[in-house]
Amino acid sequence: MRYQNDLYQSTNPPKNETNNRPKHLFIGFACATIITISYAFFSEKSATPLPASIALTIPDITTKMEQSGKSDALVTEVDPPETSPHEVSSANAPTQSMQSLSTIWQEHKIASGESLSAIFLSNNLSRLDLNNIIYANDISSKFATIQPGQSLLIGHDLSGNLSHLVYKKSAYAELKATRLEDGSFKVELIEEELDRRINSATGIIHSSLFLDGQNAGLSNNIIMQLANIFAWDIDVALNLHEGDRFSVIYEKLYMGDEFIGSGKILAAEFINQGKSLTAVRYKNPAGKISYYSSSGDSLRKAFLRTPIAFARISSHFNLKRKHPVLNRIRAHKGVDYAARTGTPIKSSGDGKITFRGRKGGYGRVIIVQHGHKYSTLYAHMSKFKKSLRVGSRVKQGQVIGYVGKSGLASGPHLHYEFRVNGVHRNPLTVKLPNASPIQAKYKADFREKSRLLLQQLAQLSSTQVAANELFK
Ligand SMILES: [Zn+2]
């Protein structure tokens, strides 16, 4: 079963990739004037970063091995294979390889701390080309995520102009910019076709989602996804109970027979203190992907409770607080999160930036308006996310700036405010509205696509219960 890889879909709305291996690159290597490039260099796997597992771990209760219903290919057909709207047609293929024949390639090994603009400077590349590449489309900003130790392939045409820029993002994905005739660049993410095998696992909570998830055979990546999917309903660090149960149906990615890593969770169930929560991943015909309950309600809220990851609350919402810098009573109409300078701050909901600038003691501030009723404020930033302006639309979870101590602040922290109809509310306790459910016009499609997954999930759960009874 071969599916088009959709690993990046959730972050890249406009899908602009093809399944074709960059064959013309190889032709280019063979034929062009050569500065030798070792493609083998790129074959090393990028290690999956370990999530901050500590946050999920509740120690001191012994961990038992649970029945882990591992079965390959539990679900044989989940989604019809998708076809990319941008597949390379045979019509333009010859032009591409002609172009490649006259490409002179050069490898630049990325040094620690080296930015793309520094690389352009040191290789005498044009600043204009850099801008044209970075702002080419929604994908192209990924060029800013280049990692030290990796390489950039720089291609010139015979007249010395930059014609290609290629970055091997991972073992199976490559970011590629190609100069078009008008001097602009086309940027695409080219991904290897991966084999998605469907797996399932079940587990019972004895100590923590992290440990019990591992015992059920889940990777850290899948455990984090599971925690995130149910994050609005269950605080996996604080609100798990002995005997809570979970079932997960997820993808394992293979290239040939080689295991590459975990893919996405397709469906999951969590039984928290007897209450069952179900999640199904659904991509609507317009391309929006989210997790929904079996009845099509969103599992997300319209707002993140916390706009910053793994930070410590250093000051609560308190209308009679003594100000630490001013040393007099002054209402604290938000929550402070202590974090290192530079920690990314995320917009807690979808909305529009209505203020971005300095505001007295608040230092660098961004205010986001969410519809008519809600607004959120983020203060003391060290810097703003560059691409954003007043009027920019932002998505929930999108980085808008970075922690700092601008304005009146005793140390680096985020001051976060939540207003409902202009009135300050405690961000930690305010009732958050639900994110939108599946639109009526997609309900039938959702029912059809989720039916099999929900069946499998119910089956997993009942098998687990039966097995559990047996061992009592
Ligand atoms: Zn504050």
C-alpha cells in the first residue's frame, strides 16, 4: 500500500510537491562541470528529537508491561492514495533535464550558527535571489530552518547565475528552489514516496502516558501526538489515573523495507476515569486536517490554554498583586510564564494582529484579535516574528514572537492576557470556546472516511477489556 507522503500537510496548506526523485540532479552531477558532491553524505537519517518527556512523566509508581496489541496492517485501506495536483508532467521534464545538463553544482556545508544570508554572502550569491527564494511561496520559508552539519547544494547556470538551491531536509525530503525564466524562483518540497503501514497499540496507565505508552510499543513521537490530540480534555501530566486506557491506530513509515519513523495517528481512544474520548484524523476535501470526535466535533478549543511550551508560571492572574518592579499594588491582569529569552511565543488562537510595537511597561507587545469577542496580548518580547505586521492573519499555534524582558520586567518572561468583550479574564480558568466542528457539507464524507477507523478502534478497545478480564 503506497500513499503519497503527507507528513508536511498540516503545516503546509498549499501542497506543492511531487513524488519524483530528483533524477535530473544525478544527470547534472554526471554531465556538468563538476565540483564533486557526495550524495551519500545526505543519506544519514536525521534523528527524531526527543520530546520533553519529563513533562509527561509521573514517577514513583511501578510500571508494568501491558498487553500491546501490535498487529501489522490492521487496517488495510484507510484513505485512497492521494495524487498531487503538482506532479511533474512529462511535458516539462525535458526542459528540466536540459537545464540540469548545464548546471554547475557546488556543495556548501552548513556551519554552526550560519544563516542562509551568511551563506549567500560567503558564496557571492545575490541578495535579490535570496529574497526571491525565501518569499517565493509558503514552503520557501523552510529554507530558514537549515541545520548545521547538513549541506546546501548550489547550482549555477553557464552564465554564472544561481539556478538551483537544494537542501536535503531529511532522509526522505528535499527542499528545492529552481530559477524560472523571469528570474523568480519556484520552491518545492520533494518527498520520497513512503510506504505507510498501519499499526495499532493499546495500553493501560499505571505510571504515566510516557512510560506506559513506551511499554505499549509507541514511539515518543506518537506519545506526544496522543498527548496533543487530547490535550484540551485531559492534562496528561496531572489528570491521568491508574487504570485509564488508551488505544491508538497510527502509521509507521517505511522506505522499501527500511523503517523511517512514525507517521500520524489516524484514530485514538482515551478512557479517562471511565469517560471515553475518541479522536479521528480527518482531512476535508478542501485539505484541512484536524482531529474530531466520532460525531464530528472538534477536539480542539479555539484557544491554546498556554501560548508557550514547557514554561513555568511565575505569576498568576491577580487583581491585587504587589508589582515586583514598581513595588506597589497593581492588578496583574494576566499570567506570567518564566522562560528563556528567545523561547517562541505562539498565538493562542486564529486571528488578526491589531497591535505590534512598544507599549510602555509592557515592552514589545503583540495583540491578536480573534473574531469580535476575544483578544489576546503577549508582552515583554525580545523580538517579533519578522514576517508579521499589523493586519497579518495568524493561526493557532503560529509563532508570533520570542520571550524577552522588554519594558518593566525583572527577568525574561511572557506576560499573557486574555480578554472577553474587552474584559480581562484569567487565561488559566476562562472557559474556552470550541474550535469549529466539521462543516455540514463535509459530514457525509467524514462519516464515510471515519467509519472503518472507528470500527477498528472499538474492536481494539473491546479486545483490550477482554484480555484484561482474563488476567484479573
Ligand atoms: Zn505579567
